[in-house]
Amino acid sequence: MTAPPAVVCGTRFGRVYLEALSAPDAPYRLVGILARGSERSRACAEHYGVPLHTDVDDVPDVAAAFVVVGSGLAGGPGAELARGFLDRGVPVLQEHPLHPDELADCIRAARRNRTVHHVDTLFLHVEPVRRFIGAARALLDRQDAVFVEVTCGHQVLQTALDVVVAVLGGIGWSSFVAHPPEPGPFRTVAGELAGVPLALRVQHELDPAEPDNHAHVLHRITIGTEGGQLTLVATHGPVVWTPRAHMPADVAQQVPMHASGAAHLDLPSGEVLGPPSAPSYRDVLARLWPDAIRRAATALRVDVEDAGRGGDGGRAHAQHQLALSRLTREVNELLGPVPLVRRPTPRVLGPADFLPVATEVRG
């Protein structure tokens, strides 16, 4: 069966969407690009063999529009484009972030025109993040969370919160305070989310020349329980379980100490769940991110088909994203205005660049 036709708006990050929808198993079929007509956009149209439209009115009837253009928060027309498609009755999958007011307008437009609007936070659908969420939910079925720690770049704050909310099962009641400014690029906001203590360390700076670059960390998330901690070391893995370093009572008198009969002392002090190493960034761009977008597109299509049968048409998704957007705004207001910085191109290292030095024996 031929997949329904779709258009991608934008060719910056939109190139990942183009790659995703060009796959033969994609839930939608790429039939066009809407962009300003830059050299990059023309190259995309040629590479994927589809028409390039520079005017939204020239876009033919499609089954979905993927809006990958910045909105008001980034000074772009993304929300306006999304509303335009929704007013035509076209379902929209829109790349985050959106201001809560813009998102509410899009949700109203979708309901008014009996169609569907989804927000894609991307990383929620990335394979290692899904592995982390699944493991964390299984863990919390056994023991309650006693703390959550998150380190992230400001560009992906909303997605980091989305992952935590997915683990905890909802936003629930939340309350946060900002810590005093500290040396370095990070700011800390702490409080509670869904009744669980949460500490957020956010790299709070922006290079306006490269707004999507220079994050020291995209996502690092730890869920702590009585029995240990589950950590997403980085966005693309690995996922590591660290049992709690608790010495049993009999250790106080045992000689030698390791003669204790406690079974948990035989557990690995750290264990990787899933692949032992993370994929290369080339593999991330070529496979993991397009796979994630196809999952998000599949979720859109499911809700579109549900709406066609008289279902709720993705209202649960819309309400979740609206609550998430408001939570993100609350944290951003505590962080304050993002300082503008200029950063040189970093020298990215592999282990071979420093391990010979690090392993030298120093007297």
C-alpha cells in the first residue's frame, strides 16, 4: 500500500525529516519541500527528487505537513505555517519548541478544522532514550524514585523534561527554585516534579551564530532509587545501571571485608543495559534520528486515522505537550535570559587522542 503524501517545511533540521520520509517503510511519502529557495533547499529537492515550493499556496493537497521551521521562540514563522496547514485541514507534525500561546493556537486550529496537531520532541523516540525510559519504568515498578538529576543544553531542555515526565508517568504537581548563579556555563534549578525531587543543570548560554551548536551535554539523566541509579549517560547511550554502594552489617567485623555473605556484593558495580557503546554521530544522523522521526510520524498517522473513526484525534498528546510547554516556560523564567556568547569551533576528541597520556605512570 502506498503511504499517504507529505511535505516537509524547512531544510535546516528538516534534512533529517527528508531522510526519514525518503525511506521505503516511512509512514508518509515525501512529495515536496516548502522552503525559501536557498542553495541548500534546491540541493535537497534535487537529491530527494521532489518539487521545491517557495510559496505555501503552491503546496498541493497532502495528507500531512512536517513543519521544521523555528517559531516565535526562535524568531521564525513555524507556528504561522502550522496554523495555515491546519486551517486547510492538513495534519501537522511540528518540531519543538513552541511558546505555550502558539501551541494553544495550533491546538485550537486543529480542533476547529477537525484535524491533528502533534509536537515532535524527537529525542523521546530515539532508540537509546526509549531503552532508558523502558528500563526506568520497570525499575519504578519495583522501587520508588528518590531523586532525579538532569544535565542538558538549553536547546533541549523541553525534551529532557519530556523524558523525565515519560519515566514518572506525568507532570503532576511541580515546584522549582533557581540556585544562585555559579561559575561556568551551567545554571541549576531544583524542586519537585510529580512528587520526586529533581535537580536540573542547564547549560545556559547561546552562540547566536550557531544556536544549535556548542552544547557540552545534550542529555544526561539519572533516576535514583533505594537500590541504585539508572543513568542515560548521553542522548545516544549507553544506559548504565549502578547498584547502590551499601556495605552490609556483617562487613563491620569480617576479615577480610570481602568475605561477607551478602549476595548483592557479587553484582557488577556498574552494568550497561543494551549495546556497550554508543553509535557514532554519523550513525545518529543517518539512522537514529530518522528512525525517531518515523516513530513520531507513525504516532501522528495513528491519531489521524483515529480521528477519522470518530476518536479524540490526539487530544491527549495535545494536552500533554501544552502542559510540557508551560513547564518548560516556568523553568526558563527561573533561569532568566540566556547570555549570548561566541565560541570557537571545538576540537572534538576520541579516546585515542588522550588515553596514552592519561595512562602514563607519574611518579
